[in-house]
Amino acid sequence: MSVVLAPSTLEARYGGIAPADIASSDVIELQLAHRSVRRYLPDAVTDAELAAVVAAAQSAATSSNLQLWSVVAVRDHERRAALSALAGDQVHITQAPLLLVWLVDLGRAHAIAAAHGAPTEGAEFLDTAVVGFVDAALAAQNAALAAESLGLGTVYIGALRNEPVEVAALLRLPRHVFAAFGLVVGRPDLSENTRVKPRLPQSAVLHHEVYDASEHADDVAGYEERIGEFYAVEGLAHSWVGRVLARLSGPEALNGRDQLRSALEDQGFPLR
């Protein structure tokens, strides 16, 4: 069934630079309303809700149906506290009742190969690891949308890659399994009043037939102004351009993730 987008949702997502003609549905409306939640109520995520979220994740596309991902549901408070410490002490990891840790899982495929006495040289190449990361990301985004459809809030935790060796030890990950990122799940504390964050205009990300960089400068300048206004209302002095430049400035900006290749190799991903 087709629905009309709520003007406020579309306006918020694009900060006034929305497409003039856009189709919609209930699912698209929910996607446009997505926001990261960083304040949670203590209410538990039920087993039925977790099962639904994982079922949605398993319904995502997966390359060649290889399903090179797994997920660890972490409910234990002490374990979540330890993971929070490794991820820069992000308080929402311990405040929410559930942390889903999404894994690139080649371990299952290696076990299948071992059971059949089959070679696994193909698993050593970079593309196989990329497939695992892509599979995990697609699954997690399906899970996030499903959680939000149930009235739950979510926020991704990429900082689990800051200390991948320690995270692997905490989760008892075997070789050929790597923690890609986390997803906090819980019931939002509505007092946080999180707003939809504006994104770049479609002209900055949508190309027709071939890549065209001619409009990027104007798009970025306009977006910098709009996101600056958004941050100002939030009481923040952030600059989007400044954040991009800071992240690209050097290895020190990666908070330990500049060692990701060696961590992957140690966990059984040669990346040939």
C-alpha cells in the first residue's frame, strides 16, 4: 500500500533539500524516521523480540547464500560493561539491556570444509573477508529496521574495532571469526528527544549512468550550513567537514583501528 510521506519526516531527513517527487510506503516512512538512540530505559528486550530481529537479519541478502556472518547477543551486564570500556566507555552499551555483536564468520565455513576434507585457500583472499563484512552489515541493517518497527531503539558501535583482540577474547571468538561492529538495542528513553539528523542532498550521492563530481562542492557547502544549524540546536559546535577532515588526517584519528589488518590476520584472515 502506498502512503504519503509525512512532510516533517522528509524535511527533517534532508533539512529542506528533499526530492520534489518521492514515492513512499510505511517501511520507507520508518526508514526516514531512523535516529541513533543513546539513552535507554532498563526494560528487557524479550526473547520473542530478539528472535524477530534475528529472523529479519537472516532475511537480508547474502552473497551466494554463503551466510558468512553470525551475531552474539550480549545481555550480561558485566560483559557489556567490559565491551563498553573497550569501545571508549559509551554509556548506552551498559544502559540498554542488549548488545548485538555482528561477526564476520568464516569459522563455520572452515568447519564444513574440514568435515569434508576440502581445501580452504579461497577463504584467504580479501574478497572473502569483504563478503563477510558486507553480509554482516546487510543483516544488521535489516535487524535495526525490524527493532525500530517493534518500538525499540538502536545505535551502532563501530568502536568495537578499536580493541579487536580484547573483544575476541571477551566473546571467545575462534579463529576465522571477527567482530565487525555492535548494535545496541533497547527501549528508548523519550526524554532524550533525539531528532532525525539531516543527510547530504540526493544530488551528492545519486549519480546517473556515470559518476559526476561536478556538484559536490556546492552540495557540501550547503550541507555544512544545514548540519551546522542542526548541531547548534543540539548545543554542539560540530562541523561535518571538520569531522571528515579529522577522520582522514592520520592513523592517530582511527583510535587503534589503523592496526585492523594485523588484527584480522591474527584472527585467521590472511587477506591475500
